[in-house]
Amino acid sequence: MFMSKRLLLLLGFGLLLCGLSAQQRAMHHEAGRQNAPQQLDKPYVILISLDGYRWDYTARFQPPNLSRLIARGVQAEGLIPCFPSKTYPNHYSIATGMTPERHNLVDNSYFDPEKGEMYTMSKRRLVEDGSWYGGIPIWVQAEKEGMVSASFFFVGSEADIHGIRPTYWYTYDGSVPEMIRVQQALDWLRLPAEIRPHLISMYFSNMDDAGHRFGPNNDAKLSEALMGLDTALGRLFDGVDSLGLPVHFIIVSDHGMAEVAPEQFLPIDPLLNDSLYTTANNGALAHFYLRPGADPDSVFQALQARATHARIYKTQDFPHYHNNIGNPRLGDFIALPDFPYYYSDLRRMSLLRRGGPKGEHGFDPAITDLHGIFYAQGPLLKSGLTLPRFQNVHIYPLICRLLGLSIPPDIDGRPEVLAPALR
């Protein structure tokens, strides 16, 4: 009887895969995993990241489907990112409940002196290498406790962190349409209970793409991007409602967006000196890593002399890191442009200075323009509640409580911050 049931499950899943489009067949499946018996009756969580979705966009543009979900659930006045307010470190802070200097994904790009290599988002080998990532991502915590998880592009989900990836995951491809991602989430929830993911994480870049290109104050372009995204989300919400499962939505963004005028882009080139140090430029800040034999005092003075519209810090004196400031991935010195100046290189300067304002992020999270969103709705959550702004590391323990998972003891997120959201 057991073998017959097992064969039926595998056959059903195989037929599902055969019916998927070419894009969907790129899904990776960690074969053989099933929900442990104690996890079968647990609720479900869909964690959705809307990259670059600023805290005020919903009130400005009134997307109907998101607005409907918010009215039935919990929202925050804003979601405060960790420093720097960049995509990779903040997605991973949401995923781990830790600040970047503790979970080790300290910026979109950085140098690791111990590995002797520069991590960047474009290096697929490193993005998928779990040794670059610290902490315990929420999908790893779930899998460790015998709960099946799935991810469609969430930062970190492609890497074998602690030797574990989600049961179902995708290699990032930004060209995959929103409706394909939505349909995949619904297909996952239609799987037999034994292999159905209780945690699904998803990623959409629509608002970040529009915000960078047109700036956060171009209402026409932002509204156009948001309404298309909202249509896809509406299909997801309606599809989940039709399944009758106890599903919780948690919708977040990694950061907001600030306007940068063409003349506020700064050339990083005067600060470069490959013979003395390695530079990781992230726009809103740059990290400098001394080479062996370089004199720290002379390098610090030279950087100070060349910096314009910016301040040079010794990393131990930098005001925006509060945990593990000795992390070698932070570098020896940091250049912090005056807000909203932003570093680029001379090759891109002429392009960036054409046309109107652009949108950028990475700046001090105390600046309200850099705040994101937190919306949540589901059977274990209150309805019609608005919370004050809070830092994104506190989302992790809430997800653990919704899924009945253990909360790792060494995270920065605190369960009591979002306890008022629970029924």
C-alpha cells in the first residue's frame, strides 16, 4: 500500500512537470523530500518580495488587489531596511533575521579577503555557493525541521546554505513573466499534501526596474508598472482563495527609492588605486580593502584628499554598522557620499547624466524615502491593523511562529515586535 501511494505521488508530480512551459521546466527539484508527519497540518506562508516598492506607492496609486489584501490584514506604516539599503543584503536580512554584517552578505558587491575574491550578483558560481552566506535562511530552517519549501528567485535560495536548498527552486532569470511565477506558486499549492511546500518565497522586480529608470516621482511610469504587477498578484490572491488552504501572505520590499538628479552622480575613478587597495563600489557607498604592505594612514589621507561630496571613514568608526563591525568583508575604509549623491564610473556618467532624474538606493535607512512595505494577511493574523515602522529583521520570527518552526536563538529579529499582528 505504501509503495502504491508513493508511486502515485511521483507519477502525479511527473505529469505536472510535463505540463509546464520551457521556462518552468528550469525548476530544480531536490528529489525525495516530503513533509514530515508533524508538518502536514501546519499552515502555509507565501513570502513575496516586491523589490524597490516604496512605502508610499500604495497610497499614491491605489492598486486594487493589494489594497484589498491590506484591508483584510495587517500593514506597517513602513518597513525599515538594514544598512546599506541594497537588494541582496536586505533580502537576506529578511530571510535570516540578521543584519548584513552578521549574515555576511554585506552588500551587493564586496571583497572577501579570506577567499581573495570579489562577490557580485553577476557571478553565478558565487551566488550559488553556500559558503558565502551566513545565518539560517527561513527555508533552510523549514527543511531542517522536515517541512517542504519552495522559492521562485528569492535572494539566497539558489545557494546550498548549510548544504540545503529549498525542495523546489529556480535559477534567476528576470525575463520570466509575472504570470508564470504566479501560476507556479498555485501549482505548488495543488501538489499532494506530502510534497506540497508550506513555505513559498517569491520575487518581483517591476517597481525597482521602473524606479531606477524613471525615478520615484514619475507617477505615470510607476503607476503603469504597479498596475501590471497588481494584476498578477490579484490572480495569485484569487487562486489561493479558491484552494481553501490556510495560507498567509507576507508581502515586503527590500528598500524604497530616492531621486538622484543627473548632476548628483559622482565619478568613483578619482578614488581608485588598484596598487594599494581593492575597491567595491556600490553607488551609495564604496568599500576599500588594503593590499598587503599598504600603509593605512597614507591611504586614508589620500582618500580624504580626493573625495568630493563624500566622507571617508575608517570602518571601525562607521556610524551605520552596529553588529560585528570587525567583519573583514566590510573593508578597511568606507566612502559615504552626501545624500543623494551616488558613485558611478566615468564610462557610465554620460549615460546617467542624460535625461531626467533617476532612482537609487543604498542610502541611510533613516531616510524615509528608503523605507519599504510590510503587508500581511491570513487566518492567524489580525485584520485592519496598522503597525508602526519596524526593521525588516523582525519578519523572520513572525514566519517561524506562523509555520510552527523553532526560532534560532542568535538572530537579531525579536518575536515581540510583530506579536501584536497575531490573533
